[in-house]
Amino acid sequence: MSAVIAAVVTVAAVAAGTGFSIYQSQEGKKSQEKAMQEQKRAQDQAATQAEAQSRKSEYAMNAANRRMPDMSSIMANAAKGAAGGPSGTMLTGPGGVDPNALALGKNTLLGG
């Protein structure tokens, strides 16, 4: 009878060990999934921070490299008459608009 009791105890111990093993593996899977989710969240946060830092450095570079207009060359070109002198435009030329071209066929100021 002691052999039967020993066999029953052995079977119970094996069953308990197997049950505990299954429980541990399921808990391990849950903790693995949780760890993977946390890692993904950390990666996403790092990517967001890297993008923000990149944007900040780009703004800083653009601010440092702002170009100012070359006023001396603009004024020199205007004085030389590149656009017809200081009062000339590309539409009217250096002489401006001829007042006679604006008259509507009459010699009076009111056109009548």
C-alpha cells in the first residue's frame, strides 16, 4: 500500500509541478507582452523627441543663416539707371507717363 501512496503522491507532485509550470509560462507571456508594449512606447517617445530636436536645430540654422538684402548694390543699380533711374519703372520707363497720352481727345482739364 505504501507503493500506491507513493505513486499517488508522485503523480500529484508531477501534476502540481506541471500546473505551476503552465501558470509561470502564462505569467511570463503576459510580462513579456507588457515589456514589449513599454519598449514600443519608449521608442515612439524617443522618435518624437528626436524629431522635435531636429526641427529646433533646423530653425536655429535658418535663423543663423538669414540673408539680408544687399542695399549698396541695389542703390548702385538704381543710380546707374538699371531700372531707368530712381523714378523709372519697368512699365513707364525713365520718362514716366506722357500726360498728353492720358487726354481723351480734348485740350481742357475736364475733357469737355
